[in-house]
Amino acid sequence: MRKKALENLTTVEEVLETVAEFDREAHSFYTDLIPKISKSIRYIVEELARARLDQVRMMSDLAKNPDVKSHFRDAIQRPAADRQFSDAIHAPDLGDNPDDQAVLQYALARVQIAIEEYSELAANTPPGLLHEVFSFLANEEVKHKSELEALYYDIVHSGGV
Amino acid sequence: MGFRDVLSPYTAWKHVIRTPVTIKDPIGREAADTYRGFHQNDLDKCIGCGSCEVICQNAAIDMVPVSDPVDGDSGLRPKIDYGRCCWCALCVDVCMTGSLTMSNEYTWVDSDPDAFRFIPGVDAKPWDHLEKGYQREGGRVLTGNERAGMGELAPEARADNFDEIVAGYTREQALIEADRCVECGLCVATCPAHMDIPDYIAAIREGDYDLGTQILYETNPFSEVCGRVCTHKCETACAARHEGDPIAIRWLKRHIIDNVSEDRRLEIVGIPGVASSGHRVAVIGAGPAGLTAAYDLARQGHAVTVYEAQDKSGGMMRYGIPEYRLPYDALDRDIAVIEAQGVEIRTGTRIGRDISMDTLKAENDAVVLAIGLHMGRSTRIPGAQGEGVEAAIDLLRRITAGEAVQVPKRVVVIGGGNVAMDIARSMARLQKREHGQVGVTVTALESFAHFLADEEEVTESFEEGIEILDARGPQEVVRFKSGKNKGKVKGLRTWAVTSIFDDKGRFAPQYDRADEQVHPGEMVIEAIGQAADVSILGPELTEALEWTRGRIAIAPDGRTSEPWLWAAGDAVHGPDVITAVADGHRVAHSVHEMLLAGTEAKR
């Protein structure tokens, strides 16, 4: 029983490293995708890559913050969404020439996983610095999702409806 | 000079002792409650239509600019000259919005003579908020409030056929409707093609259909089409809508063209009267934008060839709009006039398959891209891939082309726009023919209060027995998992939509998952959106062109970043026939200017 409980724990450092890896992979995935897709829809992937790069930079700054560093060894409940989150690090193959809808659907699914992960981490941490950090990250992803959904509507639900 | 003449000046002195009949000091003495005194104007209601200016018999009213014009509001407001005003109140009687009234204040002392010309509502006056005064009684008194009716097929008479629903105005109906127009011209500014609406309505009143046709063709070679399916933005700006029905501008346009034979149209429009310029222009796409551009360019003396992938010309007008709304022969009459200008239309010719973009570029002085939005979008929900799920736009095309179309007894349509209504009503007609009954369910994300389809489309769909469910979000195309129908479509699973947009107006659908329904159907048709097939450009040109968020970037005149290529119509400005017509004119003008400049430079 105790062993199982311990298995469900992880450290803040490990969590932050997983999160950083999640964003680095996303940035790399989108950047690699740019030359593969038609110029007509390239702006979508360029914007996604830029957004992930901003996130990578933010996570890097966060990891260097002395206050956050002081919590690196803290134990934290491993989120139930963690497996999904880790799986999403491995980017899918969208084919040689994915269309705008496929790219956006992938981006939306990915951002949803991030929202669930950060929200659970925030819920698992007591009020304080870490709670605020995870709440902030969850909030950022929610905003990003709203923007993606608006773009999705503009693209997919426009023209002749 | 007689004796009386000598005494007469002194006789006036007898009045000195009489009680004066005029008021020595009228200031402060209130007039009768309904007295016609100085004007008031409610700026929130005034739309600057200028009806007051037109009706004033003394030229006491000038419309002057006070703000920037917007659709349905000229930004002008009446300025009244009280040196001319006779206080007749005709301006109040004719006011289309009821904004102009008259207070019962009638006295005003000012040493500045120019002060007696002012703009009610803009130049603050003491009587601005007086409630007493003259207001017209019984609503608008000089023009009618209700639109003249038009004959149309009853639901039971149209249920199993594609016959045109509306009959068009009779002369009597058209006259009644034309008489309601006050010729304010707010509609002209709102119409994308800036059609001269008041003048062609005046031509109807005069019974001069030749003149009407001439006016129509000055701005639009698609009057048969626009007289039936125009989105009539003009009617949303019409001054008459403020106190009743807007003028039926679209139907009046059709009435003109209904009364002029094809031969007479050609006589009125004529053929190009200019010598050949020696320039060649290729137009890709025989829809409203492409054919309008072709019409203009041909009339300017250029040799124009239109390349159309489908077997017949017309684009979305033919392959996207069902015949009960736009009969093919009406479309053909419009196209015949365009072809008579010398425009060559090569149908069944797909760019990239039958002729390359490189060839078009090499063989022409300019190329106009007007390819429309012919690719249907898919929801890509689970189960949406595979047999039994169709794109509305593709199905409409196949119905028009006379291709075999499966007609199941039950069909579910996803979408709440006009395309969704078009395919639902088309399938309902085919079902009625084949099965004797209608079995179509339309599921739309939007609630009825925010429906995208035109109100009349929704009303007529209900009349034809179609079930329309609002606020339903598609989640899965349900398929049989076993048995002889394994893999076939069983229906559509939806959740109730609680909201579509967030507080910032962005798309963020929220669902009530507890409210789940499966709508039975052997076919699901997706009518959620359309896209342009830009693959015909090929990778090199796609890479060379500048793009703006998925659309080809164009200058205001329609020119792309490639100097030989222009783009117009639905593919760059979204779906709308009259906007496409306006676009066609714009690019034709730009192409002509470029060709002209090239000719001048060579001299």
C-alpha cells in the first residue's frame, strides 16, 4: 500500500523537466513541419511553433528562478493525466502534406492534455508558489486553446455556411 | 392731389387709442400643444435618408455631413433654414424613421441671423427635449409599410420537384412596391456593386423596362441571378425597414429583367463597340466573379477566354444553388449576354489537368483567378470517414450534374447555414419522389436566435417537412458494429450545445453531455464550411505567391504578388454572388488599366 503511494509521487524538478520536454518537442515538431506544408497554410504552423518557443523560454526562466529551485526536491502527487502528457511528447506522423484542419486538431488535442496536466498539478499542490505556477501554466494553456478554437472556427466553419 | 390724400396720414393716428391685436411681447406665451414650431431630430433614430430634404417645397432643408457614413446611415443630417421654412411639417410626415418632429416652441430671439439655420439634434436648442409639438399621427402617412406580396408555389406543390418557388412580380404588384421607395439611395452605398437602385425602381414606375435593363447592366451582368438569390444587403439598409418591410429591391430587379426578352436585352446591352486591343486575358472559373470580369474586359476590346472545370458554366450559381431557387435557364440567359460580348468559355477544362498555369501565363497578358469555394469541409468526428458520409457541396454538384445520388429514407445534415438548407431541401425533394415521404433532420450548432441560414430558408424548410434541431453539436457518426449492415451509417450522435462562443466572442463550444441524442439516418451530410481548391496553382506558384492567413494576398484592386495574376470572388472574399460581381468589375478595371499602360508605354 505504502509502496503504491510512493509510486504515485514524483518531484517538482521531474515535473518541470517533463513539462519543458513537452514544449521543446512540440516546438521541434512544428518547426520540422513548416517546410512540409503548403505555403497557403504555413502561417498556422509558424504561429504554433512561435507559441511553443515562448513557452520553452518561460519554462527555462522558471527553472532558473531561485524560489522555484528551492522546491525542486519537494514531493508532488503524480497527475492522473501524466501518462497522456508523456505520450504526447512523442509527436505523431501527420503525413507529408497535412492540411490546416489536421494540424489544428492535433494542436488542440495537445493543448487539452496540457490543460489537464497543469490543472491537476495545481490541484495537487497546496497554496503557495508552486500552486500559483501551475495555475498560471494551466491558465496560459486555456488561453492558447481559446485562440486555437477561434482559428479553427474561422477556417473550418467559414465559406458558404 | 386731393383733399383726402392730404388728410390720410393723419387718419392713421386714430389707431393709437385702439387695443393692439398683436402681442406686445410674445416671449413666454406657450403655443398650442400640437403647434408646429421649431424642429427636433432624434439622432439615434435618424439615418440621413434625406426624404425630408426631397419633400420640402421651399428648399428649406439641406442634408449636411455630421458623421462618417455606415451601412444604412448616410451620416448626413437635415439643416433647416427658418428663413425658408413654412412650417408645413411635410418633412415630419415623410420621415422614414419618425426621428424628425416639431416642438411647440415658436419664439426665438437671436442677434445672429445665421443662427436661424441650424441642425436639429446636433446644434443644441432649448426646445430639444420638449414633449409638446407636432408629431405625425398614425405612422408613416405618405408611403405604405407593407411589402407587396408575390405568388409562390405552396409547400405541397413544390415538395417533389425542383420547380422555381417564386413567381416574380406582376406589373401591378411591382408598381405598388416601387411606389413605396422614397429614392433615398442608402441602398446604393450598401450594395457591393453599387447598383443604381432608385433609378431602376423609378424606371419600373415609368414602365420603361428598357431603361431599367440598361441601368441594371451598367453595374451587374447577373440580374436574372441577383434578382433571385442576391443576399440583398441593400434591403438591410433600406430606409423603409425602420417602420415596416424594406422595399423588395431584389424582386423589383427581377421584375425588370422578366419583362425584357433575351433578344431585346442584347439590343440594349449591345456588343463591344471598341476595336480589338490585341491583348489576351485568361479567366479561371466561370462563376460570377470570373464572368463579370470577362464581360467587362471583352467590352473593352480584349480577347477573353474563361476556363471552367465543370461541364457547364456558372460556378456555384449553377452547382451550389438548387434549381428551385435559381432555374438553370435564368442563369443561362445571363451567361448568353456575356458570351455575346465575344467571351469564349471553355467548359470541362481543369487547370493543371487539361492546361497548365504556365501555359496560361505564357499565352496571355493577364490571368484572373476566380476559382470559388468548391471543396466541402468535414467535421472529422469519429465515423465521419467512409461510405455514407457526404459533403453537401459535392452532393449539390452531383444533383445538378444529373449524376446518380443515393437517396436513403432518412438523412441527417450537419450545419445551420444556407448550404445546409439547400442540401436538406434538395434531398427532401428526392426522397419525396423516391419514397413518397420526407425524412431529413438538420442539426445545427447555433440556436434559432443565431441561425446562419436566411429566415425564409428555415421557414420554407419547415414547410417542406424537414426537421431542424438547433443547438446540437455533432460528436460521432454512428455506424452498425455487426450484422448485415456492419460499417454502414446508423445515425448521428449529438450533444446539446449550451454556448458556442466565449465572452470575447471566440468559438468555444460548450456542451451538455447529459443531453445526448442519436438522430437516425442512413446518410450523414456535412455542410459546415467550404474551401478553395488552391492545388491547381501547383507548388511553385503557391510558394511564389504571398498569402494572408490561408487566402491569396491581394491588393485592393485584386492584383496578387505576381504581376500577371489577379484573384477575385469567393476564394478571396468569401461566398456571396453580388460581392463576387463587384470583385469581377474591380479586377477587370485593374487588368484593363495595366494593359492600357503597357500599350501606352510601347507607343
